[in-house]
Amino acid sequence: MINTGIIILAAGNSSRLGRPKQLLPYRGKTLLSHVVTESLAASLQPVIVVTGAFHNQVLDSLTGLEAVPVQNPHWETGMASGIAVGLRKALDLAPNVQSVIVSVCDQPHITADLFRMLTETHAITGKGMIASAYAGTSGTPVLFGRRYFEELAALSGNAGAKQLLARYAEDVASVPFPKGSIDIDTEEDYGSITSPPVTGDARNDILPNPETKPEPGTLQPEAPKTEAPKPEIPQPKPLTEQPIPATAMEVHHHPDLHHNKKPWKEYLLEGLMIFIAVMMGFIAENIREEITNSQHAHELTSQLVADLRADTARLNEVIEAQTKILQANDSLITLLQQPLATADLNRIQQLIIISHNLWAFHPAGGAIAAIKNELHLKQFAHSQLITHIAHYEGYIDLLHTVQDIYLQYQHNMLDSFLREHFTPANLLAAFGHRPLPDAHMRNLTQAGLTQLAADMVLIRVVSDEIVRDDNWVKENAVNLLKYTISEYDLAKD
């Protein structure tokens, strides 16, 4: 499993909110400790928290959590400096970390499942950056592979790492995070995720439950101090001074408490009205849930269409390149059957290097993984979508199996020939895509050429199978794409 860490940016001064958003109560924790807890649940290590404006308060809130705080002395310059500080700390603690997730602390709907989707999509697609997709854009949390660490450390300003997503768009995949657009910048934002809503009075907004202990570092208002009034205790008079009242006793006549029964039609009407009110509420809730589920399904299927279009474009490139490798295999087998004395050794070496290549295909599986987690939705449960996905993934698994066999043949047959017969200068030139200095080969015999010809026949069989499987995968990608567009009415998107 690829070792992935996380950098949680918590250095801002919450100028629009007027109080530290990092420490706002949320689901029995703070916004910051919520993100830390989800990071730990996703097995991210190390967990780095970058502090700044409220350094001491944030430290208190992290008590008991396996997170490493690091202070950014230049937090006012923007997010980029915090990313650089956090990355240096992560590499100090885990020099072999292969990727990091950059996250903020004010997106309340971040979950461990989202972090797992980022890491799984990175492993499956091989893309260097995996972003979260929401509201028509890509943003945090974002995973960065190790090859971008140097550029992350060199960022400046408040644009953060978004400039890298734009600069290397072809190396970016995404996972759906529909609620990623919800972040906490104002009291209104905070009120939208809490109940009861924010009133503007801090004493009313965040009064703690008296039966629960507040988490360390959580902002808690002081209870207003009031003094109970001292009751006046009347002094009894001596019995001799208390006159006996001579007033006559009053007699209270209670009214008649008996009620006339209502006609049975009124009871029936009341019952009917109650039944209608309950049913209307039930119907309204079902309609609201149906609308929400439909919107969620639309977002997931739209992302699936985008992923499949990217997969199809990539497969076209893979099939074209792998077909050229297959043609090189055929040409090489023909040349290897000539006598050594007349063999074109320069051309043979060029074709061996071409045959040593493999164009592997890895799908953008973010949307598929998300849909498989939401199969309870009616839009998916009552469709053939999962069947098409299963066919697509089945052919991808078959393709990967054949690719593994091809790599094993390359290692066992071609690599040994390269070591024994290529000169170092020719190897350097060949793998550097430069012309060979000469056609010289070391210790080459007719038997060596014949053996390589036999080996190349086996390699050629597997290479042909790869091209066939690439086309099957493409065919299933196109079928899944057409079905999704038709079933979920996405042609206009």
C-alpha cells in the first residue's frame, strides 16, 4: 500500500467569522479535530496540522490526538507557505512517504471514505494529482504524488496548490465530493450545519450540554453570573396579637363540567384531517429525499461519463502504441532468422528496444468506486448499470493479467539478452531515445540469435493478446458510456 500522509491547513485568522473556525464545535468535536479524526480513520500517516494565528488554542484542541502540529510563522502570506511548512515536517517524520493529501479544516463533510477514495484512485490511475470535484471545479482535499513535492515546496501566495492542478491538467484525476462546496467562513455558514441555527449570541449558539465535558481547546462561553435574591422571612406575631377573622366563609359553586358530545361526523372529519396532514408530511419527505437522491445520482453518473470519455481517449492512444510494438515484434522475428554474418545488427537492436516497451492502461475509477458505494439508491438499484460496470472491470482485470505475463516474459527473455550482448553505450543511447553509436554487439552467436527468435515468438503471442484485450476494454467502455448517457439522460450535459 502506498504510504500517504496529510497536511491539514489550520493557520488562518478567520477574519470573516470573527472567532477561530478551527475550534467551532461540530458533532461533539471541533471542526479541526473532526478532520484529524477522519484522517486517522483512513490510516493516513503522518497527520500534520499547520497552525498560525491561533497556535496555542489549536495545540490545546489536539490533546490526545495522533497529530503533529507545526507552526507557520508566515501564515499571513497565504496557503502556499503553510503547504511548504507542512510538507517539510511530513518528510522529516516520514522520509519515504510517497504522497500527501492537502486539506483544509473548514469543510465539515470531509470523511475517511473520501480520503480512501483519493488514495485508491491514485493507486489505480497512476495520476500524479487526485482532486475532489464539486460545484463544477476541482479543489481540496487534493492528493499529490511524490513527483510534485519539489514544486509544492516552492509555491507562494494564496492560490495554494490549485496552480499545479491547472498547470498539469493531463496528470489530474478527480473523485466526486458533492458537499465539498460547503465550507465555514461566516456565522451563516456555521448556522447551516448546526441545529438550532446560529442566533449571533455566542452564549446561545454554543452552550455545552451539561452532561458532557467539552473537548480541550473548544471555545466555551462563560455562564452568566447571577445572585439569587434573598427571600424575606416574615416574623410571626404573638398569638395574642393575631385577631380571629369574623368574616363569613365563602361557598364556591363549580360550573357544570359536563360537555355535550360532538356529532360523529366531526370526529370523523378531525381524524381525516389528521390522517391527511400525516400523509402530506410523509409524501413531502419522500419527494425531498427523491430529489436529493436524484441530484446525487446525476452528479455521480456525470462524473462516470467524464471518466469513461477519458478512459476511451487513453485506450485509443494505448491501442495505437501497442499495435506498433506488435509490428516491431513481427519485424524482429524475421530479422533474427537471417544468418549472423549478414544480419542488420543496428536494426535488430532498435527493434529489441521497441519490443521492450509496454503501454499499460489504468482506468480513472473514482466515479465507479463512488457508485458502488451508493448502490442502495433507487436510480442504481433498478438499472443495469452495475452489470455494465462489472463487464468493464472484468475485462480490465483480464488485461492486467496479460500485461503482467508480458512483463514477466520481458524480464526473463529480453533483459538477459540486453545484458549479455548490448554494449553500455548502445544501451544508454537506446533507452535515451537517441541513435545508436554503432552496430556492435558483444559475444553474439548464431545460436544466440536463434534463441532470441524463439523467445520473441512467445512475446509476440502475448503482445497480440494485449492488443485484443485493449480493444475489448475499449468496447466495454463505449458500451458503458452509451448506456449511462441514455439511461440517465446525460446527452445534453
